[in-house]
Amino acid sequence: MAFEIKHGDCLEVMRGMADNSVDAIVMDPPYCAGAVSEAQRTRAAGQGLRSENISRFGWFTGDNMGTAGLVFLLRAITFEATRIVKPSGSMVVFCDWRMFASIQPAIESAGVRFQNLIVWDKGHMGLGTGFRARHELALHFTFGAPQYHDKGTANVIVSKRVNHTERQHQTQKPVDLMEQITKVVAPIDGLVLDPFCGSGSTGVACMNVGRKFIGIEREAEYVAIAEARIVEAQRQLGLFA
């Protein structure tokens, strides 16, 4: 199954992609949500990430944007998405509860339809007090008359988070979570784009479920990690890059 990881800024790369060339976009952008006020958010040194991941990986580029910065970025990406995604396609955007109210209308204002809200149930609650979080959200948008390619997936998906000892990126998503989402929004042999590729979990998922993949990543270190993970997935499946 074909894949490609492009090193660069996601907006610049997307501007060079052909019209109606992508079946679905699945992305996990910076959450920018580790503080209450905008001033605290832009100065935060962790954005809610676990301390062991900060110490191992350092700072996550772009994760200290304020709300306005993230809204601007995602709206600009969505305008490009309306050109490169097929009218039958979908876009899935991960976020947390703090940013949902800002992100959803901003993305929708670019001309897409807010179709559904996916809940990732991690199975166990995280750190904190009070009502401790055990979930994250993914917003599902469509571009026209959407086509769905798996009828057996609920909008609440239970998947264990990646153990911190196994992570290769601060915010790495479980492959099985990305598989379940990808199977719904892209056909067999369809092309999935991830503008925030990170360590390549979406790409690995695409190989496992028979989809093609393009990832965009601005950090060269993670480009190499993503390529290695996807090639290993292909090897295990008996495929060739």
C-alpha cells in the first residue's frame, strides 16, 4: 500500500496538492488547551501533557498557540481541504473539551458541515481532581454528500491510550483507534491525508486497513520515525513500500 511523508508546513504542502485528490483527512492538531486564560495558555510549559512525556520528548511545536492562532490555522487548513477532498469525503479533527466550542464553528465557517462528534473513551481516567477526564473528542465534518465505508463503528470508540513507555511522540494516538476511524471515512485503496503526521499512527492504521496515506510533518525527527513505523507495518503485512 502506497504512502508518502512530506516534510514541511502543512498549509504550503496542501496548496500544492491536486483538486479532489483526497478521500479523507484525519488529523490530530495541537490542542493548545493546557491553561484557563489565553495568557496562561501561551506561556504554559506542558499544555496538560504528562510530565514524563515532557521530560522525554520536550516541547510539542505549536502547542502554545492561543485560541485565535489555532482557530486561524484550522480554518485555513479547512479552506484548502474543501478543494483537495472529494465531495463525498470527510474530515476528522481531534480536540479536547476545552477547545471544542471554539474549533467547531471556526471550521464549519470555512464551508463544511459539522456531521458528528466522536468520543474516544480511553477506558481509564487520567490525572487530576473532580471529574477526571477519560476521553478526548474528534469532530467529524463532511464536504457534500458523504459516503461511509464501514457501518459497524459507533461514535464512541473504546481504545486504550498508548503507554508512556511505548510512545514515540508526546500525543501519539493508538493505531487501533485510527483504524476504526479510517475504515469509516475512506474506501479500500482510498487516500487519507494527515496534515499533523507526528509519529505516523494514522499511516500505520491506513496500511493495516488497506488505505493509501500521505502525511505532512514539520519536524524532521518525526518524519523519520513515521516512515520507519509505516515501513515496519508494511513488512509485517507482507507489503512493499
